[in-house]
Amino acid sequence: MKSIELHLVKQKNVSFYAMVADPREVVRLMKRAKEKEVQDAQRPWSKRKVMEISAFVAGRLEMSPTYQASGLLPNAPILNITDKLQVRKDSSTGRHYLLFPETPAEFAAYKNCIEVIDGQHRLLAFADDLRDPTFPNSQPYQMIFSLFDKLSIDEKRELFMITNEKQTKVDSNLLRLLKKDLNLLGDDEVVFDLVGQMNLEDFSPLKGRIMIGAESILKGYKEGQLSKILLRSNAFDKLNRLTDGDLLLMCRVLTNYLRAWESVYKVSFRLPGKDTLTKISGLRYILYLLPDMLDILGQRGKPASEENCQRLIEDLSAATGVANVFTDEQLSLAFRGEGATIKMAREHGKALYSYTQQQTGIFNPTAGL
């Protein structure tokens, strides 16, 4: 047996230890449940997730065409000694250490002595049968562990809960900004740039209203939300294709479109009130209508000017039979759920398209702007 030095940690009346060790050795002592098996104080583990971490650790996970994973795991799994392993204290120095197996026979004798309270996927990524084959035994790799000694079942459950449920989740908007900085957004990077440009241009109705990263703006719009809407509605694909990827021209088309809605409904995106149109649900509705409106303008041979967009928006009432979609009591529930808003927008887009079918011919509505 060898000695691994431990650092004593005291919190109130509870003592535990910080340990630095090779996870390839620690996992050999782990009490391992079968995949997807229900556990007392732990979630079932997934082989897919383990293999993903395994590839990450090996540095083989390609996070983008230009960025390769470093494979670092700095956060500490939480372990509990359940049997046999002993924590000892050196009376002369006052230091603590753990007697840890060295030989195959010792590892066999101490099998199932460690229980993982949190971090089982990370630790399983180092198991012999799950470790990436390109990750060699000779590669130096240590991890920090929080080590407890013979916890009660309630203590295990509390630790698992506090390290999972009670943590504040990192906002996806901040993660998108970090991915942007690391060139990890892939195809999403272009729409990120478009939304960011709409937040900067003086002519944009959304200038200063879009939250990038961890920003907080009263009644603002998250970049991630707007990017998602533009992508899923096909509005971005339509704009990108019609403008040949000209970012500034896309901004001008979006600006004309949004200003047309402001004009018809007498609202302001920069100075929003309580109007549904200026909320994210209202933006979702009108952006899902944008591809149909651009198609209609193309058929009419009209550019996507503010005036032409305004006329189409005014036609919407006749096409749908709804005087004001944002104040109609029968449609108010449609703005309370993303799916319902999208469904209504698509139905209204089809209705408007049918209403304007008397025009023929194809014209690029972004030309000449």
C-alpha cells in the first residue's frame, strides 16, 4: 500500500479531505453500478456521456473545425469511503494520509471501497473499458477529489442535491458569448454577428436593446433567443441568401421590417411599454412571418422598404380576419407559449401568402436598398 497525502477540510462540525490522485487508479476502487441502473443517492449513468468525456480528456473531441479540446477537468468529484480504506493521521506531523493500493492484488482486495457522490461520469471516463484508446497510461493526469469517510445515506443525498439542484445554472447567453470568443459557434456565428450588429447600428430599432453574454437590460432581448428565432424561422437563411451574406444589408432589411411594424402598431422597440409586440413573443411572431413577406414582395417585384413592408402588414388583417393580433382576446393565449406563437405565425403567413397570390414574377426584394 502507498500513502496519499490528504488535506483536512472543516465545515461546521463536519470534516472531510481534499485529495490529489490519478483518476485511473481511483476508478479501480469505485463501486460501479450498471449503466442506467437506479442508485440510492446518485443519478443513473450514461455510457454516451462517459464516452464523450473520455474523448474530451484524450484531446480528441473536436469542438469546432478550428478548436481542439484541451482535455482538462479542474472541478473535483465527491467521493465517499464505504469500506476497508483507512485515513490515518501522522502523530508527529499532524498530517493526514490515505492508505491506497499499489499492486493488482491490493486493488482486487479493495474493490468497491469508494462510492462516487458526484462526478461519476468524469471518473468512469478513466475506467479501463471506457477510457479512450488514444489516452495512454504514461500520460500524467491527476485530479482533485473531495473525500468523505463513511457518510450516512441522508448526508450523501444532501451532498448530491447541493452540488446539482442548488447550483445556479450558467446562462446560455453567456455560454454563447464564450463559444463565440473561442470560435466554437460554427454556423451560428454568422447569425450571432447579425444580432450583434443590430445592437450596434444607430439606424436599428434594436440598438442597445439586445443582451450579449451576461448583460442585463430591462425589457431587453437575449442574443441567444433572437438568434434561435432567426434560425428556426428560416428568416436568417432567407436574408442571407437574398443579400449574398451582406451583413449590413441584412441589418437594413430587418430595420425596415421592424420599423414598419412600429409604424402600423404605434409602438417602439427602443422604448418598449407593455405592448405584446415589443416583447420576445411579439418579435417571435413577426420574425416567423418575415420569410413569407419577403416571398410576397419578391413576387410583387417590390423591394423590402419600410413602406412596402408596412402595406403588407396592413394586409394581414384582411388576410387573417383579425383586426389586431396583439390585442385580440381569443388569440392572447397564443403569445404565452413558444409553440403556440410559432403555429399562429405560420398559419397567418400562409393566409397572407394566399391573399396576395394575384401577383406574379420574381424579384429580389433586397435589391436597390
